[in-house]
Amino acid sequence: MEAARLLAILRRGWLLLLGIALGGGGSYAVSKAMAPIYRASTTLLINQTQTPGVIAYNDILTSERFTKTYRELVTKRPVLEEVISLVGQPKDVETLPWTSGGTRNWCFGLR
């Protein structure tokens, strides 16, 4: 009786393992066929103070102005061309896929 029951469990078990192997193999094949997509974001924190440890209103205004300046510098052509040369896609600045909303986010599908 026990041998028959053990044999029945083994029959079901190998079917279960076969299903897991087929599912895993299929998932692996699909993921390898897809082009990977990479995304990046950054936060720029600027704290420009005249006196270390003390933050005055003018320091906040100065930091805000620096932030706007740096934000503009990061999106200028020389910086973008350097990023394109490092990443390799897209081929020029004009074809960068900008998103709406005033921010410049892009995502590259790399091979």
C-alpha cells in the first residue's frame, strides 16, 4: 500500500517540477528577448551658506538661484552630448525623448 502511494506522489511531483521548469524556462527566454530599459533620476541639493551652521534668508535665495542655474547647465547641449556619447543612444540631442511636465527625463533601451 505504501509503495503504491509513494509512486503516485512521485508521478505528481515530477509533473509539478516539469511545470515549474517549463514556466521558468519560458520566462527566462522572454526576458532575454526583450530589450532592457534603464531609467535614472537625480536630486540636486545645494546649500550655499555664508556662515557654516547658520542659514539665513539670503543663503536660501542664493541656493535657490544656484539650483536653477545648475538645472539649466545639466540640460545644455555639451552635457547632453557627453551623456549620449557615453550611453550610445539616441544618436543626437534632437532625438532625445523628453517627457512632458517641464522636466527632462529619458529612458534608453540598451542592447
